[in-house]
Amino acid sequence: MLLQALNEFYHRASKPNENGRILIQEAAFTEKYIRWNIPLKLDGSLEGIGLTENVEPKKGGRLFSVPKTERPKVAGGVAEFLWDGLEAVFCLKPDFDSVEPNDKKRASQIANRQAKFNDFWRQIESAFAETNSMTLKAVLQFRDSFQSLETPEFLRWAELKEDEKPCWLIKTANGTEEKFKAENFTFQVNGEFLFENDELRQFWRKTFADERSTSEGESETGLCLVSGKTDVAISASHPKIKGVPGALAMGASLISFDKDSFRSYGLEKNYNSPVSFSAVESYINSLNYLLTSQKNRLRIADTSLLYWAKKSDAVTDIFAQLFEQPDEKTLKSFMTAPFRGDSFLAEIQDEQFYSVTLGGNAGRVVVRNWMQMTVSEAIKNFEKWFADLQLIQMRLHDNDKIPPFNLFLLARATVRDAKDLRPEVPTQLYRAALEGHKPSLLLAKGLLDRIAVDLAQDGKKSLTNLSRFALLKLIINRNEKENSKMIDEKLNNEITDEAYNCGRLLAVFQKLQSAAHGKDFDGAGVVEKYYGTASSSPNSAFGILWRLHQHHLKKLSRDNKGASVSIKNEIAEICAKFKQTNPPQFPRSFNLQAQGRFALGFYQQIAADKEARDAYFQNKKAEENKQQNLFEGEQK
């Protein structure tokens, strides 16, 4: 199904979409960076004193749609049409320092360079013979003029400073000289790029089809497993897919039978999994496009999530925003769209939505997960995903921004450093968002470890990591049994769960300690000292904390009796949910699920206290402003 979906995507994306854009180049062309233009007049002479250059959008040149040969280049001697490097266009060696160690290899290198040069110009001669194009005639006249020289007049081999390597210098149209750095050349005749000429592009389409027919004619025929067509030429090997995290930079194979143990029934190479040339081209080009498209790809560590819809590119814009920038405004608009009756969402409800998660293992592409569902199913799962992530924000400052619940921040919250992220973590989160999948409870362990470590090191500052606690809430709730009380967005005083209330109690003990000692307190508090033990072995930790909190209550009572009574009542309210003994009977230990509920109870209690305190001071300030305005009014 994956290859069939990619095949369908290619045939759609290679045609103009709803915005008139072609997303994937047709098979006969590819996109390449070209820096150097050889500007010619119709008589074949150089226009100006040197070459012009394309320096945008980066130093390697400008990105063009150029002809792409179908012939294999492994054996050498094969050039591109109308564009190529120094060897093909001028039969010159790019780097004289790279000398082969023996005469045989040197002779082979020279012969290969000459063959590539001959192939480059043979193609132009063939194109001129068929089209009789005056622009190609100018290019051939230019070739005849520079062949009588050792090098063209705009190229010079230069020995630079002692500490610099010798190199080719290219004379530019403005009279300066630039170092050649293995860039590509092409031709402009009367200001027109030849590979943009409609007549020459049509010629190349026919040439490319002939090249492909030759290649396919040498292959076996059979049934294509992707298209279902019979008696079609089967590709013996498939091109590499580039840009897969964890794979080789030169690319990796999705389908490859390069060892005897992978083969069966005496079949060689990729005949073990027969796919036609056109289907191979479709899935390779689709994957290469999706892996570079910002709207169709999300990358986290060594994993890439690719997603697309069967018919509409606009669908991916929605999901790209939800994955990358799920800010408050975006989420509100997304959540309320069905109730607003948005016509676009109504139109795409039944459309197929696809998603594949890819990783790499050296020379092979690893498919970690494949999903297929309707857009409406994906949207419903996304709504549940964001609803499950909702959690009161713990702000230390009024100008703190709510961090987005994008997948990178959520996955990153499970580890100390992003480089430690395991590939299965983002995969599980993708599935949780798109399929409504229940993430493994083991993911919570990484979150809980980070919470304990950061609390010991940074105290309350670590509580501002909303992604960490939001993900913990989602994991704990989705792994709860049916009869268990789910943890809400805000503090729930009605939950009788012991683990949740132990977390709340620790938060109140911290508040009590801070109130008793005030700003003079310096050193590790009850949270820094006891959080780790209290969250896993509550009975041993809370035995100490119970005795300690009584001393804090006495001290606070002497300084601020009202605050002491308020906190004492708060402690009594929480303790009423435990077995009624004095002191309360705390559990001996908490499992991973209970430790998660403990952390959320602790977090929500502190966030609720902070919210109440902020509201109190805000109301107090508003009342003071009101009184000030009344006073100023009376004075006037």
C-alpha cells in the first residue's frame, strides 16, 4: 500500500495542483544548482569579457530545472545535456593535485574525461541535427573556437600564495577572477538559457524516452506489484533515496536484494520484488520530494514523519501547522472549525490521508510505521490529542509564553539531550496524535526521571516545562483502567487517588516551608531533598515530612497565624482522602503509573496555588487603581 500511495501521489504532484504549482519535476528533468553561465552571441562569440554567475539562493549557484540523463554513470563517460562540470564541457581536470598513482590509472582517467567531453558535445550535435536550432549552432561554433586553444580565454590555472592550493580561476563579466569550486556550467545565447527553450525541452523529452526504452529493453518483463500491470519491464535495481535520517549521505535503498540470503526461487537483484521502471520512478521521486518539503515532513532526531493527502495539497497545510506550530490561536481555530461549519473541512472529510515514519540504517531505509485513514479520522484523533495535552500552565513570570505542543518539544521532554532521543519515541507520539494510539507507559519513566533530577537541581524553575507535564498527563490518562478517575486540565480536589494526593501534599509542605522561613531561607527545601523518595517510596519520605511540617506550622503560627490556619486546613483536606490514622497511613511504594499521578498532583497543586495568588494580587491592584481614580476624581 505504501508504494501504491506514493505512485498515486507522484502522478498527482507532477501535474499542476489547485494553486497551479507542479510539486515534482517530470521524469526527464531534475533540479540542479548551476553557477556559471557562458553568455554567447548568435555567431558563437563570447558576449562580454567573461562569464556571468548565478549566486542566489546560495554560493553553489541558482536552482534550475535541467535535463536529466537516464543512462548509468557508474562506468564513466556519460555527460548531461546542455549543462555539466569542467570535465564534460571543456575536457579539463578540476584538480591537478589529484594524480593517480600509476600510468594505467592515469590513462584510464584521461580516457574517461575525454569520453565524457565527447558525449557532452555529441548530444548537442545530435540535437542540432534534429532541430536545426540557431542557438545550438552558436554553441557548436563556440566549441570550435576554444578547441584550438589549450584553455578557453576566461579560464586560467593559477599558482596562488604559498599556503594556498593552485586552482582554476574564472574571469567574470565584470573583469574580476573567481575561484572555481567544482560548480556546473551552462550556456546562454542572446540571454536565453538553452535548457529553458521549449523546443529543446521537447527534444530532450523524446531523447529521454528513447534512453529509457533502451534501458527497459535490456530488462526482464513481468507483473509490477505496484501498478498491477503485466508484461512490463521490471527494474533490476532502484535509485537511492536521499535525506533519510540515520542513512548514508549518498542515499539508501527502500527495496534491495543485495545478498543471497535475501533472494528466493533463483531470482536475482530486485526481480525478487518486481516493480516496473515507471513505478520505481514514481515512488523514488515522491519520497525524495516529501523528504525535502517543509509542508509534508516533520523530522525529529533520526526519524522523519512524511504525510500527504490523496487529492488535496491544502490538507497538508493544516497538519503541518498542527505538528509544527500548534499555538493557542491555531488550536482554538482547529477545535472550533466543525462547529463553525467550515466548508473546506467538510469537503475533505472522506479524503484518504497517508503517513509514513522513516529512519535509516546505513544503506537501507527503515519503515517504522505506516498509516492510512480518512482525513476526518485523523482530525478526530488530533482533537483528542490536543485535548489530552491540555494542562494548566505554570508561569513564573507574567510575560512567559505558552510553549507550543509540537512533537519535537514533546519528544525532547523525555530525555536530557536531543541526541539521546530513541527513534521509537517520536514514532509512538506520531501514532498517538494521528491514530489515537496509547503510548507505552515506559515513556513516562524518562519524563519522571527528568522531573526528579531537574527539581533537585533547579527547584520550581523546572516546572515551567509544560511539554513535559502535558505529555505525562496524556500517557498516564491513556494507560489508565476504565474505572480510574482521569486527571483533568486543572487541579481536581475530588480525586481520592493516593498517589495524586501525595503529590499535592508535598506541594503544600513546600508552600508551608517557604511561608515559615520566608525569604531568609537558603538551601535545599523539602522538594529538592525528598521528591525522589516521596514519589516512589512515600511511606518512608512522608514519615519524615510529617514531623517536619509540624515544626513549620508552629513557626508560621507565631509569625502569621492566619496563614498557618489556612495551610493547616489545606493539609487536613488532602489527608482526609487517606486512611484515617494520625499521622495518615501512606502507601509503601508507587508503581510507574502511580508515580506519574504523583508528579501531576504535585504540579497541579503548585500551579493552582500560583494561579490563585496571581488572581488575588491582580484583584488587589485593580481595587487600588479604582480607589486611586476615585480619589483623583474627587480632587478635580
